[in-house]
Amino acid sequence: MVEITYQMVLSTLQTIALIVGIAYYLFIMRNTQKTRELTLQSQELTRKTQEQAYETRQIQFCWQALERVYNKEFMRRMLEIMYHQDFKDYEEWREKYGPSTNPDAYVDYYQVTSTYQSLGYLVQNKALDLEVLSKHIRPRGIILLWEKIEPIVKVHRERLNPTAYDSFEYLANELRTILERRVEQARTHTE
């Protein structure tokens, strides 16, 4: 018969304790792995939710900008500046359309240029995606307007405010870059 000794009992208990310890460790590791996976899934869902919220904000900003730019009165004012205001330089512009001589024309000028200054600011600060916006506005019209008023702005910068309409200029330059890229893509695509 097998005699059970204290040493055998102790050895068996140590072996059982070791097995239980290993099983517990594996259980903890498995739960830790599941927790990590759930955390990663949660982080991914949070990231996707943030992306969707960002896209929604972009659409809202874009829509608000388009509402302002496509407003009948705004368009009338822009066309008035583009095609009916004729001037050679800053002095002639100021004599014909400046705030003291022609307040209505100046208000038109200020409203249109300030709108594009604001849009440029939103684009510069990544609050508005220019690629999205450029698909819904007439980039060439904004560029042409900037080119028309640029001599006025340069003098204004020299005399009054060195950063006047800097975001409008940024907007026009970025739109120019987008148009050039689109032309190049179209040319490459047709070849």
C-alpha cells in the first residue's frame, strides 16, 4: 500500500496551487486582452463619431457660407463691383466709390470683401474645407474679384493696415491652386 506522507501532501498542494495560479493568470490575461479589444473598438467608434461630427460641421459651415454667397443681394453687389466699378488706381477708386463720396458703393464693396475675408479665415483655420467649398462656389469669380481689388488693398495695407484682407488673398490664392490642379488633372486625363 502507498503510504501518504506529509511531503506528498505538500507536493500535491504545491502542484495544485501552481496549476490554479497558472489558470488564474491565463484567466486574467484573457480578460485583459478582451478589455484591450473592447477599448480599441470603443476608441475606433469614438474616432468615427468624431469624424462624422466633423463632416457634419463642415457641411453646416459650407451650407451657411453658400447661403450667404448665393444670396441675391450679395450676388448683385459682387457683380456691381466686378463689372460696373471702373477705376485705374486707389485714388480714383476712393474718389468714385470711397465711404465719403459713395457710401452705397462702399457698403457693397465692404460687404463682399468682408464675406470673402471671413471665408478665407475659416479656410485658413481649418474650420471650412476648401476642397468641399470650391466644388460649390465659382472659384474663378472670387479670383477675378481679388485681382480687381488687389491694387486697392495694397495701398490700404501701406497706409492703414498691413494685414488688410490677408485671408481673402489666401482664399483667392488657394482657389487658384485648386483650379490649376484641376486643369492639370483634366489635361493629364485626356492624354
